[in-house]
Amino acid sequence: MAGVTRRGFLGTASGVGGAAVLGITAAGPARAAASTTGTADTTIAALSVTPGDPRYLDLMSRGYNARFAARPDSVRLVHSTDQVVQVVQEAVSSGRRITVRGGGHCLDGLVDDPDVRILVDMSEMSAITYDAGRRAFAVEAGALLGHVYRTLYLEWGVTIPGGTCPTVGVGGHVTGGGYGALCRKHGAVVDHLYAVEVVYVDALGIARCVVATRDAGDPNRELWWAHTGGGGGTFGIVTRYWFRSPNATGTTPGNLLPKPPATLLKATASWKWADLTEADFDRLVRNHNGWHHANNTVGTPYDTLNSVFILNNYVQGALVLSAQIDGSLANAADLMSGYIAAVADGVAAPHTTATSSWPWLKATLKDPYDTGVFNRGKFKGAYLRESWSDAQLAVLWRNLSDRSYDGHAGILLYTYGGQVNAVAPDATAMPQRDSMLKANFTTYWSDPSQDDRHIAWMRNLYRDMYADTGGVPLPDGAADGSYINYPDVDLADPAWNTSGVPWQALYWKGNYPRLQRAKQTWDPRNVFHHPLSVTV
């Protein structure tokens, strides 16, 4: 594997330029360190950080949601695929539950589970290189999205259409079928996933490494497919991804992934809660959702538009529409003003608007979701194929306008559709391919003694929003299930999912049996599991 890297190596590693399947090597772990000569530094072993080590607390505080806390016997800081193989083998041989952490942004207790005894921390594996042999960009699974964007863009002028939070880890983001600011133009991030390197455990309990590609003749192709939306923590531990756009040709790296716009025109429109009536609120949400329903296909002038409409609750002061579009378009300003005007049409309450122009990378590396002291949360998700009903809007108004509720709550409506919807539902494991928006239901707070109250508030709102379909967003109707990267264990609880539809169908619809077959093949001993993992 050869190329240029900011933090990585030149040379070969397990599964790259060598054997496709590896067992445990007699030579022991090898650190893949920065090198200008093509040789690897083999002096650094995997680190084992235990509760008595002062670094343990820092590693345990990396989780996004402080409601959940693991207390593993050790945290393993790994530096190479071989080290991951060895740690997994140790866990299997000793009968200890193992899980993996990338960026630490899991919203529910899937990683930070008290039953976990060994936690593999991937943060030291963040190399980004160009693999000339595969004509693809290799990204180690511990890299954060911001690091990926910066390196791909500055070194090669390209990017992947991933999420808008630069501190999210690429590892979990990709496996769940990630999306972001460029998805309407270029599709989901998994639409550009060429290959994946996975440490798995076979039926005999032997930890091995394999590379699976999307090539039609690859005997491991189903493992690649399972990682295009099947969710993390189910089939093994991903150590490396390779990205190349499906229709890319040639060997020039700058032509193998999408090129982002040079500049972005950004705009923010705000409506103060103090000025809003229920009629204004309904009109705003209807206008917004109706616009996306009418502009949901490939080839519209708004292909490069990305926006999030944040329906904040009253305590936060305002509803906020944040949007961006390719600033190099000659009519970018007209398109942006037209979009905001369409959302504001017929709304009596005034709004304020601010616009600015940014270089793409500078704008992309800003973190728009810093929650400050509010480090506890409850989250839910839904896909929207059609706008919300009158009854659903009434539920939103009643809950969000409640001045007595002091949690920092909101429903974030993210732009979707476009090129995402040009892909067949079974081409990747992520089946939702005709939605117009993604909704992320959130509430944050800081006081642990208030957990029950805030969780109950969110559960009741979501149940009432989908009261006509058993308290959940059933697929193939106005909604289309939920998104595994917004994990919500309530969907598996019959107290909150009274629809009779299994939670697996809400995430994966008709793709679930195929994911089960992949699970049976690649993790027959169910070594890798959590409350929302694929089961057989």
C-alpha cells in the first residue's frame, strides 16, 4: 500500500498487499507508524489500561452520553490489525465479553455496557493513505471524520459524503450507513465504500482477519455488504476501510472520490418562540417538509443544498433553520433566499436571517453540535417519506411549547434524498432509499438525578407522535423506520413498541434475513453483540 499520509504508514499491513486471511501471528503485534522509507516501527505494543491506571478515567469519559458507563477490566489501545487479532483471541479464549470504540459517539448503551470486560479503543489507528493496488483510499477505523475530511481534501482534493460532526469516528459512522452534507449530491458514505478489513472469530473460536470488497467475484462480498448499514458491533471489529466511488475510473487519486465545492454559502434563519403561534409553527414545519417532498430527486438546482431545521423547545428560545449550498454556483444566493422564503411563506411571525461565505474545509471542520455541560441525553430517530400529519404536529407543538419543561430538547430534521434515493434498497444493507428527511429526536440535561423525568418526556413524545402505528415509525408508510446510527433500545421493548413489528424491521426492513446469514457466517459464536446487534 503506497501513498501519502498525514498520520499513517507506507508499506504493507495485514490484509493489504499480502494474504487476505490471517490468524494470530507468531511475530506478535507491530505498530504501523509514520515512515518515509516504507518500513514499519514494530516497537510499540498494544497498551492495556486497567482501573488502577490514571489514564483509565480519561478513556472511560470518551463516551458521548454520560448516562452510560462501562467498567471493563481493561481498555486496549491498539495500533495495528495484528494487535486487534490478538486482543480478540484473548477475549474469546478467556470467555470475556469484548466490544470496540471508535469516536465514542454511540447515543445509547451499546458500547458503554457494564457487562463489557475488554474495550478495544481504536483511536490510535487513524492512518489515511492511498492504496494504489486497490485504487482506493484506505482509512483506519479509529480516524475521526474531521481528520478524514482534512487529509483527503488537502492531500488529494477529494472527500467522502459523511456526517457533519467532525468528532464522530469513521468506524461506527460507516457501518451504520452514514450520511451528511453532500449526500443529496453524492449519496450515502457507504455508496463509496469499496472494501473493509474485519477481525472476526470463526466457528472454532479462532480470531482472524479478512478483507472483503464489493467486487462481484469476491467470495467475501457479503461481509462487505453487511458493513454498508448493518450497524457496528455485530460481525467483528473493523480495522480499515477503503473508499472509491462506484463509477470511478483510472488511477489518478483525485478522480476516485467526490470533489467538494470550493466554497459554501451558509445561511441561518431563526423564529423566536415568543413570536410563534401554533398556526405559525404548523405552517413552518409544513412548508419545510413540503419543500423537501417536492425537491427529493436527483438533478434539481438544489442538489448541493444541505440543511437542518432544529425544532428547539421553548426554553432554548427559537426554531433555527441552518442551510448551506455550493457557493460557487452563479445563482447560489438566489437559491438560498428562495429556499428560506419557501419555508417562511405565510408565517406571520418574523424571522431573522444571517448569511456568510466559507471555504469548504473551514466550514466542514466546525463542530455545530457541542452540547456543553449537557452531557446526558435520550435520542430517537425516524425517516420521513411524507410530511407529518395534523395530529403529529399537535403533539410536537404541545411538547415543544411547554414552558415548564427545562430539558434542552429538539427535533432535528436533516435534508436527505437526492442521490441517496438513486440506489436500490438492497444494494447496501441500509434499505431506506426513498425518504426525504431524517429526524433525530433529542433531549439533553446534566443532572443524573433527573434522568427518569427527561427520559419519560422523550418516550412519551415519541410514542404520541407515532400513536397510530404502535408508538414507532413503521416502514413503508409516511415514515420508513429508523436509523441504526440513532440507536434506541426502546424499539426492542414491547412497552414502547406496541406495533407488533420487530425492531429489526424498523432498522433494516427486508434486508434483515440477509444480515442474519452474514452473521451466521462471520460470527457464528456471537462474540460481537449488544442489545441492537443482528441475531440469528
